[in-house]
Amino acid sequence: MGYACRRQSILELFESKPRLNVCAPMVRYSKCAFREVIRDYSVDIAYTPMILADVFKSSEFARQDYTTNDRDCPVVIQFAAHDPVDLAQAAQIVAPYVDGIDLNCGCPQKWAYKEGIGAILSEHPETVKEMVRAVKTAVDIPCSIKIRKHPTDLRQTIELVRRAEKMGIDWLTVHGRTRHQKSTEPVDYAAIKLVQESLSIPVFANGGIFTLDDAEKMYRETNVAGVMSARGLLQNPALFAGYKHTPLQCVEKYINLALAYGTPTAIIHHHLMYMMESFMSSVERKTFNCLTSIPAILDHMSFYYGVECTL
């Protein structure tokens, strides 16, 4: 897995910075190379993609999917689980390699709901409480949960987060949409603010963060301790540093790190599709999206943008 030492206290960050910029957990995308790049552009904390705790604790092959190094700091690993024992065992394995552990209670995917993980946990606060207790008992490392607004009853959201706080979570992230809502629908600032006001621990807000103005509005409306971005950072990894578009030096660094770390071609390609979207015409995007090899991708980036692989 990599660098076996926690390097920076996330809890100390809460004390030293009034506002924290956070990279959300993103399936396939928020891996080591990307996390390292965004730290150059004012990201304070980065999450791994969601990882299934039962698979992680049972499979050495699955554990190879998580890599880190001494520059990947602080990093929070996000687990999906419905069983306290699975989660505690996964936490024990990974604890030396991360700075925090997060329990996913917000994944809206139908397959996750059927498996009893993600957003369905908002309907089972006792299960969440037991899993938090198991992690806090198993490891001496900060622990959090990530939730969504309840689809019909905000009182259930508040009940869930208060129980989790009593069990000792160190912070909480809330997405301001329900699991049924599309990403194009407005974020419920009032719901996020209610969660923030109901807890004494720090709260991160997630949803609809694509620019610094979006982040500023979230702070004004909710008074949270940090703002988390997902798709916004995919499209512009430098958004928290005030860039309107992805700087080409950011693209170049990502390419070189991703290749050095053995990132699969498809993931590199998809990252570049997101990062370069604002630069490319619709015709060029169609051409670029059809590229299938690293040499073809590198040739395109060099010829049109002067972005070079220096390995």
C-alpha cells in the first residue's frame, strides 16, 4: 500500500484553518496521482475512492488498488460496509497508511442500496452507530461518516448524525441532495446548515462546488468547516486555487505522475477528457475521446498543447 506512517493530524487542521478545501471520494478517479496533483492547488484533505471493506480485508489483490506515498498527506480512506466486524478489520489493516477513515453512508447507486451499503444506512442509524463504535475500538485514528440528506424526513438525518457524534466521529460530511436527486438539481443549503447547527463537531459540505464562488456561497449559507468538491475538481483540479480552467502545468504533472504510478490508460484518458473539456472544441473532443493508447494520447497533448511526458 505504500508509506506506512500517518503524517499530519486532520484534527489539528481544524484548529489551524477556519476553512478546509476537500477532494471528495470518487470511484476510479481520486487515486494517488490525482490526489498528489490537487495538493499543489490548495486542496487540504483528499479522499480515496470508495472501497468495499469486506473485499479489502479479505483480498491482498484488492488492497493493491490503494496506494499512497509521503506526499499523499493527509489522506482519508473511504470504506463502504454494513458489517462492523468487516469495517473494523479493514480499518486495522489500513490504519498505518492513512490519516483518517470514512464510512460511506451516502452512495446513491442502486447496486449499493441493494447490498445494504451507502445511502441505505441513513435508514439504519443503529447500524451506523455500531460500525463507528467498531472502528473507534479497533484503531486510534480519526473517523468520519459521509451522508446525504434524507429523501423525505430531515429528522432522520439529524437522528443519524447525532447518534454518530455520540459514538465519537471526529467530523461529518453531508451532501445537500437526496439519493434520488440528479446532480443538476439545486443543493439544499438549509439542510446542510441544520446538520451543521445540530452538531458540535466539524461539518464538511458537499454538492455543486465547481468554482471558488460556489465554495464561498456554501460557506455563507451554511457556516461549515470545509467544502468538498468532486466533479468540479475533475474538470478543474486547480479550482480551489482560483483558476477558472485547468492550468496546463497541472495537466502535465498529472500525466507524468499517473504514468509513473502505473495508472491504467482508461483512467488517465478519462481524467484528461475532464481536464481538457474547456479547451477543446466539440470536434477535437470527439477525436480525443476515440484515442485508445498512451502514445496516441501523449502525441495529441504534445502537438496541440505542448504538454510533454518527461519520464
